[in-house]
Amino acid sequence: MQITEVKVFPVNEERLKAYVTITIDNCFVIRDLKVIRGHEGLFVAMPSRKRKDGQFKDIAHPLNQETRSAIEEAVFEEYEREIRSMGESLGDLKKDYDED
């Protein structure tokens, strides 16, 4: 599996930092991944749907840590690039979070 494209759409919200779309092997697209600022820094949340009981359930997700790590690495790399093009850095965002 190769992640062949990552598109990052930054947002200016307290916890939600970006929506992300990835393409795998130039033939499979996954939309609505999210970069979220959590208690321990940024993380990638998989696309999910709210169930009737109020809980969220992932619609699509990796089945092993190797795949999850590959997705996170590709997403964070593109997120960093996008944020830098806007004049900020991922390190600055993490620093700002650590000061909160």
C-alpha cells in the first residue's frame, strides 16, 4: 500500500485543525480524516459517524499499527507543509498547545 496523495484543508477551530483526504495506490480515496489537537498533542482521527446512542464509530480505519503509522506520517508531513505555506509551523502549534 502506498499513499499517493494527501490533501489538507486547514480550519481555525480550537481542537479541529484540518480535514484531510488521502488517496491510496492512485485508486482508493478516503475523505474526512481529521487532524485534532488532543491532550497529548496532534493526532489523526479516522472518518466516523455518530450512532443513535451518541457514540462515534469509525467508518474506515487501518487494521494494524504499521498502516496507521504510514497514514499519520503522510498526513502530518502534508499538514506541516500546508501550515508552513500559511506562515506557521507544526512546532509552533505544538508549542502553543503546550503553553495552554
